Amino acid sequence: MEVAQIHAGLAEADAGDFSTTQEVAAVFDKWASRAD
């Protein structure tokens, strides 16, 4: 997983596309685990 994709996901989260911080964290954790 590329860092740019994680940054794009975080930008979407900042734009309000995710309803809760918990959802954002879940998506980030999923992407972070793929980066390993």
C-alpha cells in the first residue's frame, strides 16, 4: 500500500466521508496492515 493512498484516505476522512473517528481508525488500521 502506498503512502499516497493512505494520505488520500485521510483527506477523505477530513472531508467528512466517514461518520466517526472510529471508522477512520478502522480504515487506517486496515491500510496500515497492508503496508507491511
